[in-house]
Amino acid sequence: MRNPIEELHDGPRRRVGPLAALDGRLPGAHDLLLMQCPGSLRPLTGGELPDWARAVLRAHPWVTVGRAPAVVGHPVDPPHPRQCARDPEAAPELWSPVTVRGPRPGQRLDALAPWAAVARTLRPEQLVERRARLAPERLTTIPALALLPEVGRLVADHRLPWGPIGAAGYELGSGVPVTGPLSPLRLVLRAPQPVSRRDALQLRRALSKLPLPVQAELETRHGSVQLAEYAAGQPALTLLTPYGPREVHDPWFPRGPYL
């Protein structure tokens, strides 16, 4: 007999095991994690989870992976958070930087999540296909959700894997209606190989014609840059990396200093 929460979140919880169970890939920025043991999260500021975060995680145990280094082992400050049961042969715990989205606009909590407590991961590229799970009125009245198919057609011309992030991405993954009528549509465009400024400018112009603000970022192997900034031909760009922002001239071959 399946657990009701497994039905809600589409799939059984994975067996916790060694790092080999990650299939060669660690959680990346903007991924959504379904937590099977939310009490194991550790706030970056220390101490216990605030009451609002506990309430949110009980109802909707989804968190968003941040752009910061993962931590192997245990956070140094006691007390250690309660962990889920682990395979005795598991490797040392891997802690991912995550953000808990609060019920009020702009309310966020930065924390570390142990991999042993992660039941499922969703990449931004997997989220568009989940539109059918949302209520029809959400897809017709919320522009950031309604225009996803049109965005897909525009991006397809440039052959870049992509996915929604921010409020729209969170709603598609978790089902929680957090996207508002005026919410911008945030996108991540996977660009492991260099994209020409001309192509970036063409895509930026096409996206700017949509009837809502679109904020897209190009994700390279080293971090991300804003599509608008890169398309504008600025000589110095801000590359967001796990170790902080960096001033670069080429986001695919970064050589500039960290800011």
C-alpha cells in the first residue's frame, strides 16, 4: 500500500545510500528537493528552525537549492540536527545549501539540508511538463505560467535546455500557488558551450516582446550570468559562482577576480 504523501509528490521515496546513489550528479542551484525529514534542516544562522519554517515544511516539504558550496561531514556548531535513518555503509553526509520559502512575500530561510533527508529532486528542466498538474485557472490567469509554452518555442530556436525558476518553478514543482499575476518569469538557460552575443541578443529581444517581465540567466560550467547583461555586450560581466560573484570578460573562460 502506497503512502499518501508518495501519491501527492509522485513517486516512492528513495532508499538512502552512499554517494553513488546520486548517479554521478550532485544537487545544483535552482533544483527543488523534496525533504522526507524536514526537521534535519539546519539554519545557516544556527539554532532551531523557526516556527513558520516548520509549519511550511510540514505542509509542503520542498526546498530550493542555493548557489553555495556543499558541505561534507557535519556542520561544526552543535547541536547537530536530527537526521533520517541512513544506510550504515553510506559515505559521510553531504549537506546542500537550500532556501525555505515562507508564507509571506520575501520571507526566506537559508539552511543546510542533509542528503540523507532528501526523498526526490527536480531540476528546472523537468518542471514545464508539470503544468498539467496545476488548476486550469492558474494556467489562464497567471502570465508566468500561461506563457511557458511560448517561451519554450522561443528558446527552442537556440537549442538551449531551459527551465523555470523562482516562484513559477517552485509552484510547478510543489503545487503551492505562490506565483502572482504580476510575478516576473525567471528562467535558467543551460549553456555549457559558448553562446554568441548575437544569438543572446536575438533571444533577449524575443523574450522582451512577451507581455510580462522575463529574467533569464545563462548557466555555464562555472556559474551564471544574466542574459540581458551578456546580450548588451558589456565588457565586464558579473558571474555568480558557488564561491561568490566574480567579474569576468568571458563567462565560459573566467579569469577575473572575485568581488
